[in-house]
Amino acid sequence: MGKLLYGLPPVEINATDRELAHLRVVMITKLRRGEMFAFAVDGRVENAGPGRRILWVHPSIPLQFQFDGTVEEKLNREWLEELMSAANSGGNLRLTTEPAEHA
């Protein structure tokens, strides 16, 4: 299990390496463009109580992707597009279930 670390002191968000690989592409693409967005992390924050948690992702706030393994994940284009669409909408980027890849 990897972690996404956000802010100072960092909020630790649990995610699989596969999820982190896809989040990294989407989040870094948005931040390189200077775009801010909301990221819903319900149920994934360590030592957090019940309830919803939404982070405001901004280029000036430290962001780190901590992978558990050493192998780069093959990316699912459909999932990337789904995540990017959510990040570009008026709603929140939220990790969803990975769609099956089409051949």
C-alpha cells in the first residue's frame, strides 16, 4: 500500500501503487497547467475520524507520491480519462474503480 502525502504537516492518503500511478499523472498534469482542483479522499486518510474529507489541491502545497513497490504500473487510458474528467469538472477528483481495459 502506497501513500499520497499532501501539505505540511502532510495528510497521509492511502492508495495502492496502481491508484497512485494514475493519480500522479492526473494531478501533476493539472498542477503543471497551474490548475487547482478539489480532491475527495473519503475513508483513505490515516487517523481521521468518520465523515467526508476534501482537499484543495494547489501548486504551492507540497505533494508527494510514495510507492510501496519499485515497478512502474502500466496505465489504463480509460481510467486516466475518467479521473481527468472528474478533476476538470466543477466537482471533485475522486478515486473510482478502475474500468476494465478494452483490447
